[in-house]
Amino acid sequence: MPIRPADQIIHKAAWLYYSHGMRQDEVARELHISRASVAMYLRKARDTGIVTISTSTQLFADDVLARELEDALKLDAVWVVPDSTHSSDPTADVPLVAATVFLGLIGRGARIGVAWGRTVYTIADQMAHADLQGVTVVQLCGNLGAPYSYRPDECTMEIARRLNAKGLNLYAPLVLSSEELAISLRAEPVIREQLDGIKTCDLALYSIGTIGPDSHIVKCGAVDLDGLHALQAAGAAGVVAGRIIDSQGASLDCAYNRRLISADIDALRAIPKRLVVVQEDNKFEPLKAALAGGLCTHLVLGASMARRLLDYTRATPTKRI
């Protein structure tokens, strides 16, 4: 179908920006328009489907910074998303890029493990619809009582819906009231089968949670502030699929983890492709922990976080992240 004259300028702006890697100011000079117009055209191109971010994922992977991080961290692939200049959030495009990266990693008949959180749900919400019958989407951790749209079950089923895939929810709470109850529930055949099946996934999608008052595990009521302080004192560094990890990416030996219904760290490491998406700049320490624990093979992150991570690896060349 020929491009309508009214859309030509939008196509040109999108082509230069996504396919040629020009900055918005460079596109503006090339087309003799204002930078504000370029930002508007790119936004309209995405909103109307004239172009999707998929045309630019290879560009983000070919970025020199991405290549340097891959080498430094020994990762399979890294995508570095430039800081947004047309949004109040400079990392606003990270989930958009991650949604297409995620789709590209899904193979025929794949079994996918999905965690939870605002970043994961935003990825699901921005993901293009695809007819991937034969794919199964598996919930990696138990559920929450809080009425968030980014609960584990919501993230799992929204991604399954977008993919026209089968969704498997884990019908158990994330955290039990006692260790004894958690042991008993994990021993139930249906729960045990679901947890054991996580290591058979081909691909996992998760972000890394923080250990602080704004952490999801605090906001959802799984941990109170006193419990949070105790976890911090014990060496908690981050949260992966609801599980507390230490600075080396190991499961922290704590009462919280012993009351947990979630994938264990060994099961996550057994998944061949582990896509970690980091949007917020306050997740540097949790990301370092996840990398140290081998919980990431593919990484999508913003440019500022990428530069910080590369600077850290260069400053500590003998220390494996």
C-alpha cells in the first residue's frame, strides 16, 4: 500500500531515527523541521502503527556501549536504550524496547517464565499482539493480595493474552505466615509440580526489585518496615521473582525466603535465556547482585545505567560481577 502524502514526513522521521540511528536533533536538521516536531512524529508513528520499535532493536544492540557491556559481563546480548528526550522519564522507552526484544526471543512451542512488578507489566502492556499458539507462559512466584495491576497473576495472564498462549498461574500466596505452612504447601503435588517445572522453561522475563521502603514487597505487605530493616542488616541486596538475594545473587538465608512460594535460584539459573529489564536508576545495586549470581543472560537497560555499570566493571576488573 502506498504511503499517504500526509504520512510521508512521519515515515521519513521514523526511518532516519530508527533505521539510521540519528538523534532527534539530527533528524530535525535533515528534514528541516523542529526537534519538537520530530518527537511528535515519532510518537505518532508508534501510536498509529506506522512503525514499531522492532525496527530499532538491532540498533540498540549494535550500540558500542552495548557491545562493551556484553564483553565485560559475558552476557549473550545487551540492548542499551538512549535516554528519552521527549518524556519526563528519561527511561520511558526501556519497556517498549524490552517488549520487542522479549518477543524476538520466544521460539516455537516455548515455555516462558514470568515474574511480576511495574516494569514487567508495562512490558506486557506495550507488547504487540502475536499468535503464538503452542507457547506456555508460567508464573514464577506465588500471588499477592494487594490490588495491583502488576501482580504476578496479572503479569502472567496479560502476556499470555498478548501472545495467544496458554497461561499457567501459580495458585498460592507469595509469602506464607509460617515456615511450616510454606513447607506443607510446597509439598502439595500441584504446587510441587509447578515449581519443579520452572527449570524446564526456555525463557524467563523479570526485573530486579530494590530493598527499601518503596520496594514492592513492602508496598504489598509481604514485609513490614521492621522486617525490611532486619533483611537489610542480614545483607539483602535485591529481589528476584519475590525472592530476596544477597550481593552475590544467592538466596538470602532468612525467614522471609523460607516462607516463600517462588522459583528458587537454581531453577532460574537452569533457564537458558534469562531476560532482565532494568528501568529505574535506583536498581544499580540489585542489578549488580543479579549479575553476580548468574541470573541474567540478556539485558535491556537505559543508557545512564549502562554507563554506570560499565564504569563499575572497569574500576573493578578483577572482581567478577
